[in-house]
Amino acid sequence: MLSSDTDILTAAASWRRDGRGVALATVIETWGSAPRPVGSHLVIDEDGNFLGSVSGGCVEGAVITDALDVITDGRPRVLEFGVADETAWQVGLSCGGRIRVLVERVD
């Protein structure tokens, strides 16, 4: 079961209040077949704990890895996964679509 956006954003705020480093990943664009719609969220803490979903399969793992870097350096990133990209097959986005995900630190 996926968490609601309210649950995810509430968790992000709570984790920050607890002093954890936190990043928020948001689907900002989709094209073709995509597992999750624009606006879907995934929150990640500095220990790799997460809540929510921006895709599925190994895409989540790739987003979490980049989110840990975002927490450390504070620089937001836009990640793109799609079948035209060789890495899409490596991370499991074989549905024929493309997604763009914004990952930013929660301060």
C-alpha cells in the first residue's frame, strides 16, 4: 500500500524536527507509460529510510542513492529515467515511458 502525499510530507517534517537529514523526491514529468503520476513523492532520510514512491522497482533505489548525495551537498538534482536511456533498463523502467524526478534537500 502506498502512503498518501500527506503522510509522506508529514514524515519529512517530522524527520527534520528529529534532526535527520532529509530529501524529497517528486515526479515532475512523465511521458508515455509511467508507474506513478506527476506529483508523486518519496521522502528519504540520511540513513536511507524512505516512505512513498516515485516509480517502482530499481528506480526507487537509484533515486534513494542520489537523494543521499543531495542531503550531503544540498544541491538539487533532476533525474531522468526512460527506455531511450541505457540506465533505464538497469534500474527497471522498461514500461516504455519516461519520468523526470526532482530531488531536493528539506531544510
